[in-house]
Amino acid sequence: MGEHLIDGEFQSDKYPDTPRGLVPFKCTDPMAQDLLWEYARRRRSVDAEFADDLQEALRIKGYVEKVHDYRMTAIGQHATGHSHIVLYEE
């Protein structure tokens, strides 16, 4: 651990020209696409154009937003009187 840290900042060994502190992600990387999609979603309130463009770039590269299908398995009530729901993902 720590091989990618220089003075406490991340440094990519695969992309050494990337400035320290920045993490390079590619829109074509299937392992990064859902993270980038979520980042765009969270960033939308700050910069909607950025979010739109990043999500469109991901679509162009083949990403399809995953819609989670949750099923309710139980509903109950804690001793405190608060309700709780147990969900599982199909």
C-alpha cells in the first residue's frame, strides 16, 4: 500500500503525466462507467451542462444506465416504534 501516494497525493503509475491528486477515468472503461455516471448525477446541481455532456459521452461509449429492481421482503416495526423495510436486489 502507498505505492501510488506521493506526499499524500494519488499519482497514477499507468498515466504518469496525469497531475498528482487527479484520478484518470476513461468513458470506455466498463469498471469506471457507473462511477462516472453517478458523479455526473451528483454534479448536475452544480453544472448541468457538464453532467449532460458526461452522461452523453458515456452513452456514446455504450454505457446503459442500470436500473435496480428492488423487492420488498419484510416490513416491521422496531421496539422504538419506527418502521423498517428489508429490500433485496434482483
